[in-house]
Amino acid sequence: MNNNVPDIEILFELADLFKVFGDSTRLRIMYTLSENESSVGEIAENLGMEQSTISHQLRVLRTNKLVKLRREGKQIYYSLDDDHVKKIIEMGLDHVLE
């Protein structure tokens, strides 16, 4: 057995992460947030989608630690959780554009 292969549980977690990236709406949201933090309304307007759809997908992204939020008074702003998320998006895009 190859000792360099991660534990099966880690691979399951990785597969689940890629499933989250497998939705074009979530990818569009993350790509938008890779440029600058935004509110649900701003994201919805930018993507031409309903706020309820954006809110639902942001919950999925937050649950998977891909986006985070910042409160400013009553307003909530979303951004990518860290640089790893942006790198995954950029690497995927580079691969597709090759």
C-alpha cells in the first residue's frame, strides 16, 4: 500500500469539497467574491439572480468554510474565506482555459 495516499476520510472530505465547487451558481458567487466583498443584494444584482437563491447558496458556501461574513450595522458583507479558495478557483480556470 502506498503510504503517501491520504486517509480515506480525508479523501471523502476532499470529494465533498469538490462537490461544492461542482455547482455553477456557487462558482459564479465565489468568482464574484474573489474580486471584492459584497452583500447578498449586490451579488444578486451582479449575477441577475434572486436574493433568496444567493442566500441559500451562501449558506452552503459558509457551511463548507468557503466564504465568511462581516457585519456592518444591519448590513452583512460576504468574502472568500481565505486565499486557498481563490487559488482553487484560479487553478481550475487556468486548467479549463489551457
